[in-house]
Amino acid sequence: MVTSALEPLHRALGLTDGEYEEICTVLGREPNNLELALYGVMWSEHCSYKSSRIHLKRLPTEGAHVLVGPGENAGVIDAGDGIAVAIRIESHNHPSAIEPYQGAATGVGGILRDVFTMGARPLAVMDPLFFGELTDARQRWLVEGVVSGISGYGNSVGVPTIGGELTFDECYASNPLVNVLCAGALPKERLVLGVASGVGNLAVLLGSTTGRDGIGGVSVLASAGFAGDDGAASLDDAKRPSVQVGDPYEEKRLIEACLALLDRGMVVGIQDLGGAGLVCATSETAARGRVGMDVDINAVPLRESGMQPFEIMTSESQERMLAIITPDDWPAVAALCATWEVRASIIGHVVEPNIDDEGNSVGVLRVRDGFDGAILAEVPAASLADEAPLYDRPRLRPANLDGIHADDPTDDEPEGSPNDDLLALLLDPGWVYRQYDSQLFLNTVVGPGRDAALLRLAGPGLPPSSRGIALSTDSNPRWCALDPHAGTALTVAESVANLACVGASAKAVVNCLNFGNPEHPEVMWQLSESIDGMAAACRALDLPVVGGNVSLYNESGGHDIDPTPVVGLLGVVDSLLAPPPGWDWREGDTIVLVGAREASGPQPFPLGASRWATARGRRGGKIPTFDATTFRPTVKFVAGEIAAICAGETSDVTAVHDVSGGGLATALAEMVAATGRGAQVGALSSHGELFSEFPGRFVMATSDPEAFMARAADLPVFVLGTVGGSSLVIGSTINLDVATIASRRQGALESSLAIAG
């Protein structure tokens, strides 16, 4: 470890003077350099959540179907028929800003391990992505690199990427966000936790060798902002070694070997090696089991010579797992791993905990030079894994927020052509999805590009079932910049509405909370408000939060990103015998709007935070409030209508689409582009009704409007018009031919990426 002669080592490792003193108190002495390095990574913001844990406790986490909640590698729910589903979302923001291909690729690899360490076979990946505007050459480089990394890893390891998001905004120019969600399924009896137990049991390192890639990744990158104002200045060469390097083929073998070990009952506990590497895996498993663990630093297989103990313990080299097994099972474990060409090495032992002066058991992590050799580091495992400092950082509502709210575009006199306004809002992320294989396993019923993805709940080793699972990721940083509480609540509602479009009932939430520098009081106010908004919406909708991730220090040159909470939602379709109708309305169908026509709040059709207003540089105004009393029955009705179709019942419903980004006009245009069929829609009351955004509205098409209206008698339902013709006509306001709409939507992203540089 090299540090400036003027800077104490603990500061170079990201620890404050107060934290150093706390470490001395825990140990009863001064730490040596190796011990200090262990605390440096484990007490980093990324690993310890020291600025957010106090707020995360306010989220609802329990439900009758929840098998595993927050605190483990992934959340797990009971999906029925003896099948459990594991779900997790993570961020790889800072590594992707430095090295987009490997940053994104190893984000995929890490999230896969989080899921299969629970005993689940990964079934699907989703990727919410956020970049600056594509007029900048560096942003195009980032987009292409990140998409290539996700496709290169996901396609090679054999897990389909079935959806996500693509957001462009100037606030991400120097700090792109790369979030990755994974869901997997397992027989309920195969569920295993990351717990070390059984004194004398072996800690076995599975998978790749350990190198210098990723050392300090969680502290150097994910727990600090970038210094420069522009992208080029952010690319500090000193940070490049902190980006991990992935090998999807090693990961594939590791998945199969680990699932085989679990099927044969050879694993007592298992944990992946992600952020903070070996020190994280050993300390967390020991702390959960309240046991000690001795690690032989010389037993760790290395890919580079001359590695120091602190490098070996904190390396974030990919494709590695730590399994706790009995000595009797070691020969069979070694043989099975050899069959899959997966390296297996005994690197530690579970040992008795120490007993402190008050008679309490204290599990201790010891790093040794040989199994019976000198002790190089000796620290309480729980002090690394669970007892990092907890900060209630100052929170301050931004002083300029009232002025921003007052600058409301809703009452502006619209300028320009509504036709041009609508075309400017159309962007199909199809180019991104075409880089991914979304049909691996052949379980994908609804793939990328629709309201939510839908999968058959089937796979090797699973009990037979006709159920399906639906997945969606949603965010709206434009909402959250104006009102993080209401914006996050609306985002949860938006995600629930998306699942309803494929007939799924929402069962569990995971979140990825992407925010700026927590040392800025305004950022901590945003984070706290956002968590409260999520908690309120989840309680109103009976949704448990089963896991998540907090990514802070998303800033560059002192400029924080807009608050960007990403909501991942898992839903279940009880009987999936036929695909949902999607957007494919038919000639002559009646088009109806289901749900409250006007928003809750001061404006019936607010344009604050809308894509229409943002495109004009107007980022002020107010947003709606979330009204669960009208939202819940609407979503229940829509989900029930589509679930009946999925169950094989005959229905007059031919199409459904959630009204979201871009508003009602954009939803209609997207259906026109997808089907090649025009629509004749009656006059909408205002520019606001065309482009305002609030959840809980659905465009549906029916071949029997009388029967449909009878079923929806207790809900707000409005007839909009009829499917037909070669144009989208909305009153006297919008008149665009189908070909123009389809061409603009399908070519917008490719045109932006192809700008010559």
C-alpha cells in the first residue's frame, strides 16, 4: 500500500479520522495496515450503506409470500406450485463511467451471482440505463460500450436480457447510471443462505483465480464522486485498475457447478464474491453464523505474482464464490467442480467464536500466513459486516425549490406544431434490444419494448407449473427532481401499472437508489423523501420491498445527478396458457381510456416534469400526487382482464398500453407504430391532455364496447375513438400518417448514435 507521506493511510483508504478512532476502540488497539484495508472497503459507502441505513429501515419488507427479505444476496418470494423466485437489482455506475464495456459486463456477472447464490437459476436480466444527450461523442461511446458489455456477457453466459429502460438527460453526462436487475427461480427446498456454520467446516473458494483487477472498487469508485466537470476530466487513469474484468464462460461453468452442489445437498452456506471480494464474503458469512473464520492467505489461487495480503483480501476479481462445506463432502465437491472445470480450493476453516469479557460470543475473522501460521489480521467479523458507522447526515430542502415549482409550463401558451411535438417524443430503444438475446431458455412470452416483460415459470429442476412471472423496471428522475416523495410514489405506481398490462399481480419490489453526494444536505433530503414516498406507495399497494441497492456519490465536479430511484417490480400470472394481447389493436376496434382522466393535485393535466416540457428546457412546475383509492381498482380491473386472456379465456379486449412517458398522445402513437394501423380519436381538451404524465391510465381496445363498459361499470372509462385508417388523427390537433410515425419512432435512436464524430 502506497500513500502520500503527508496523508495518513486511513484517509487514503477513504476512512475519516473519527472512523479510525472507532476502529481502534473496536480492536482495543491500533489496527495494522492489512486490518485497516479490510475496514476501508467494508466501511465504504458502497458496502456499509452508512449514510442510508437509517432511512431504509422505514420501508415495508414483510409479506405472506416473502421467503427472504433485505439483508441477503437477493430477495425471494413464494410464487406457488413449490417454486420460489429470487430477485435483485444492483448498480455498476462508476465502473461503467471509467470503462463502459467491462463496467457493464461485470455488473451483469455480479447480479447473476447474487441470484444463483440463493439456489436460483438466473432466468432473466433487465438493464435501466441513463446517459447524457447523444449529441456528445463521449455519450455515444458510453452507450455503445455499455450495451456491448451487457450483451457480450449476458449472451455468452446464456441468460436473456428481456427489458429495461433508456434515459437521456444532461445530468448524467459525466456520471452515467448502469443498473442491472436479475430474477431467477428455484424449487423452494433448494433455498440456501450465505451463512457459515459448523465448527470445523471448510471455506472453499470456487471459480476464477484472484488478480489485481477491481482492488478498491467499492471505495475508490463507488464511494466517491468524480473530480472533473466534463467526461474527459472524469477519466482518472488511477481509477482504471478499480474496474473488474469479467469472463462469462467461467461464470456459466460456475453457475452449473454451484447449482449441482446445491441439488446434491453438499453446501452448508454460500456467498458470492462481489464488492470488497474475499473480506466481504468471509466476514459476512461468519457474522451471520456467529462463528469465527480462519483464512489462509497462501491458499488463495492467484493469477498475478507478488500480490500482497491486502490485495488478495480486497480484490474484486469476478466469477468467484465462497462455499461452506463439511470435510466429509470435500472429495465429492472437488470431483464435481472438476467435472465442470471449476477451480475449487480450501482457503479457510470455520472456527469457534471468541468469548468477550461479558460472556458474549464474538466471531473473529483471522487472516493467516498458512493455516497454522502467523496471524496477519484479526478483527471481529460483525464489526466489518454489520457494525459500520451509521450516519444521520444533515438534510435540507433545496432553497430554490419553490421557485422551480413556480416556473410551471402547464399554463404556457403552446408554441409550434403538435405534430412536431409528438414526433419529437417518439424513440424506440429497439437498437439496444437487438444487441441482446431475449429468447434464451425459450421462456420469454413478452420481451423487450413493451410495458413489462413476461416469462413462463419453467426451467431445469423446477416443479411443473403453468404460472408466469412478470418484470418491470421504472424510473422518472424528472418527477423526482421536482418532488422526490411524490415522484417516487408515482414511479412505484407506474411499475405496478406496467405489470397489469401483461396480466400480472405485483408481489415484490426491489430498488436501486441512485443519488448524488450524501455530504450535500440537499441530496440527503432527496434520498430521505424518496424513501418515504416509496414506503407510502408500497404500503398503499400492499407491496413488500425485498431488497435493493443504494448508489451514492453520483456527481462530477460538484454537480449531483437528479435523484434517480429505480423501481424493479416482480409480479405473478397464475395461469399463463396464452400470451397477453399487447398493443396489437385491430381494424374497427373501439379505443377506450380506462382510469382517471384527470390527475390528482392542483392541475388536471400537469405538464411539469413531462417529457414535452423537458424537451423545451422547462424543468419546473408541479407534479401530481399518488391517489391509491382510484389507482387500485383500476389496476385490479386491467390486470384481471388481461389475466383472463392469459388463462385462455375468450375476450373482447384486443390491446392494452399503459399511459406513461410522453402522455396519452405518445401512447396512441406507439400503438399506431407497433401495429401499422391508424386511429381516429376525438378531440382531447388541451395540449396538457395530450402530453401530461401521471400513472393509472390505460389505453385499451375492444371489439365489443358495450360488454367492456358493462364489466368496467364502477370505473372511469372514456371512449376515445376507433382503430382504422392510415393516419393518427386526434381532433383537429394532430394528424400524422402511420408511416411517418413508425419511421420516426424506429429510427430516432439509430440516427442519434450514427452522428458522425
